[in-house]
Amino acid sequence: MTKDRLREMSQPSGEPAPLYLQLTYMYAPAWGYGGPARLLFDYARWMSSNFGVAVFTSDVHHDLTRIAVKSETISGVPIERHRLFFPAFAKKGFYLPSPLMCVRAAQRIRSSRGPAIVHFSELRGPVPLYALLLKLMYGKRVTLVHSAFGSLHYKRGWRRRIYDALFMKTFVRLVDLCMVQNGHERNAYGAICREYRQKNESKIVLLPLHLDGVPADPARYTESGKNPAAMRSVRRAYGIPEDALVFLFLGRLHPAKGILRMIDAYRKFCCSCPRNTLLLIVGRDDGFQAKVEEYLAGNRAQEKICIVSNVYENRFDYYFLADVFLGFPTIFEETMLASIEAMACATPIIVSREADIPFVEEGHAGLVIDFDVRTAAEAIGTITENLASFQVNTRRVVTQHFNGDSVSTTLSAIFRVVLSGRLSSDVPGMPEEIQPTWADEEPCVERTS
């Protein structure tokens, strides 16, 4: 969509600028928290030119140490931090931010004269309840936007069942817009609506993951993929064999990441591969590294599999030096930014259905499989036999579908449509890819462009 078209959809002259608020447990600069923190920060940064922006979050880093600065502005995004009670509970997924977060957000909405978008990404806990309370307080003046970011997977213990029985029907009734990253998330929203027998009043739209800030180094790439000389140079710098087939996992070392089954698939592939191979498991320990190391020792696999810890700023070097990126999580993981970052570095991906990403298979940038060890090993063979053709496609797919500029334009258009009150029907002149659909309709969302 052109900038002229966006200006046509903006607020009429003389009316107050709309407000864009975010409520979240973790935020910048707690980048180690993962994809949600990075995505929400980019959204707020993009909106700051046309909206009044405010972010309300907790006062801890991803390692649960306190952030001393309680109020600051980062890249034009005003951030206000409130105390997280009992941070040790966060290790088990229990976040208890101060109710002052909700009070301050309510005051911010009251002091503004225009409409407000309240955006949050948690499905359960205090933050969603704070968002619902703001909607109840201010009614149609507040538009609730929820991004699932992988939180819809079905893993419900007794605590979640009690929470859902108390609050999920209200959640479905009050959320105005749900933003998803693939067809699975769209279907999951519909299933929640049907489970609670609630007529759905919200709309759903596909907003792909995006990349912003990938280091640009033209010398590393050619029209046919990666520059072999540059790749050998980077491998030498990190002590990686120059002639090996190198496979990469990058992410938290957590049981749900499917690291053990990835190791099994890699070892099965190696049984039929005559070449020298290496699997790099790169990321921070999330309570599972000792188990992985024990598993490697038990299978005598340490020579072909290496764990690299505490990598962030130089992660793009690892993406580039690898031949194939592997991701086989055991839960639905819609926020697997690492796989898109890998593609941006001309590294094709193989992911399980739980980490499905739109456009990957259609663009021949990788494979999405229903995981079992044999299928995964065969997929690795398919990619490595056609490595050059897959490398050519990866960067093209990222540029076309996951570029930050195009996604930011789409997000701005979505929010303008929301504020215009035209969300209930097709919007003349809007591209098909961002026309909203009812969340409990049957067809899957397959594409955005």
C-alpha cells in the first residue's frame, strides 16, 4: 500500500491523534525473552510516527534481574516499567505485574481525547485481565488487539482450565482484532470461540513475522546464493570445518524446542551421508542444556554435535555459515523468528508443522514436515541434494513476504481500518491480503500477498 493511500485513511484534520498502548510482561531491552519482545517493540516503533505511543511493562530482564530505569524512551518508544512481584515465579510461567500497570494505562487513556488501541500478546494471566478491564471501562473508545505469538497451543493443566472457565468467554467477547502468523493460529482462535459457545465479535487477520535490522553485507551473497569464499572465511573465524555440511538450531535450550528429536533425525541422516557433517546447537540454556549434553554423551555424538552458548549479536554469522537450519518444536511455535533470520542469510530451513511459516514451501525456500525421525532425515537429504536452488529462493522469499517495511505498512493500514469503524465489512480499496475475516469462519488463512 502506498504512503498516499495511508494518508487518505489517517485521522481527519483537527481530530486528536489516536493512542497506541501495549501491555506486556517483558520488553526492550530484554531481548533474550524471545520473539514477542522484539516484535512488539518494532510495532510500537512503527506506530510512533502517527499514534501517541505508550508501553507498560514489568521491571525485569529476561534473566529476571531488575531493570533500574523505570521510565525511558528507546528509539522513540516511551516505556514505563512497573514492579513484577515474585520474579522467581516467572521461571514457571507465572508473571505477577503490579496492578499499577493497569491504573497508569487507564489514566493515559482518560487523559487523551481520541480513540485508543490496546495491544497485548499474553493469553492468560494479569496482563490480559488488565486489557479486558480497560475495555470494560472505556467501551468502544478502546479497541483490543491480541497477537497470540504461539500462546494458543493446547497444553492445559488444571490451573489453565480454571482460568479459562472464569475468563475465556469474556476474552472472546471483548477482543476486537486477533492477529495471527499462520493458518494454525487462525484455526486455534476459531476453536476457542466454538469451545466457549460464544458468538465471535472479533476479526482475524494474517500478519507475517518480519525482519528488521539484519546486517547487510553484500560481499557475502551472489545471485546464486552465498559467496563460497565469504562462507569459508566466516567458518574459519569460528573454527568450523570449511568443507563440512553444517546444520544449525538456534534458540532457547528448552524441552519444547524438540532438540532431542532433532538430534535423532540428524544422526539418522548421517548414517547415509558420506560427507563430513556438523550440527550446531546454538542458544541460551533454559533449564535443558544438561539433559542435551547427557543425551549426546549417551549416544557418543559429541564429535558431530556442538553446543554453543550465549550467542545473540553474532547470531547472523552462525546463520550464514550453516547450510541448513533445523527447527522441530513439539508445541506450536508461531514466533520462530530464527528460521526467518536464517532465510535472510540464504540458509534454507526445515521445520516441523508446529513451526509452520507461510510462503516457505510455496517459495521453495525450505520444507515444512509432519515430524517423525525418518521423514525429517529424508527432508534433510532433499535439501542438501538441491542446496544451491534452495539458497537462491530464501532471500527472495524473505524480501517479498517478511520485509519490515512492507509489514509495517500493512500493520498501519490494519489499525487505520480498525479506527475507522469499517472492520465489520470489506473495505473498498484495501488489498485482499489484509481484508479481515471472522475468527470462527471455517476457511484457513493461507496467504497475505
